[in-house]
Amino acid sequence: MTILQGMKALRLDDVDVVFPGVRDHKPLSDMTLTAVLRRMKRDDLTVHGFRSTFRDWTAETTDYPQEMAEMALAHTVGNKVEAAYRRGDMLEKRRAMMEAWAVHAEPTQLGPNATPVPHQ
């Protein structure tokens, strides 16, 4: 939360992302994050791998709805008709899901909003 609050203080008026790129203020690219992994000498990891691991976890070990997991990954959910009727962002439900993911990914980091993971 400290990092997020710090980023909020630095937020530019025309930028809607948490960690904007330096040059164009768009989200960091996968290549930027890949460069970070390379500097860390972690050639065994990929940015896509992080996202894929999250998606596998939601599908295989939880009862979170597929649509909610897809929204968390910023994927388009449903067809054009469904998108026209989908007005909400499931923010509070996604917050609980991401807290559960954080606990799964780093079990020693139990956050203040943690809730038990709904297992299948």
C-alpha cells in the first residue's frame, strides 16, 4: 500500500495507470518488465508466466468467476452485446481475489483484507 500511495502522489492528470512508462505514460510494456527480469538474471521467468500462473490458480483452485479473473488481467470479457450491458468493474470482489492471490503467492504476507480462498 505504501508503494501505491506513493504512486498516487506522483500521478499525472492524464494517466490512468499505476505504473506508467517514462516516455509515453502508457502502461509498462512486457518488454520493459522482461528487461527487469533479465537484469535480475531470471531468464527462467517470463512476464506472461506470471499472468498465466494467476489464471491457472483461479481456474484450478478457486471458485472465483472466470469473468472476474479475466477482468483482473485486463482482458476483454464477453462479446459486444455483453460488454454493452456490463457496467460494473467488480472492484471489491476483485480486491478480495487479488488479496487471496497475494496470500497464495507469498503465504507469509497475510494482508489486512485477506479472506479464505474459496476452494473447489
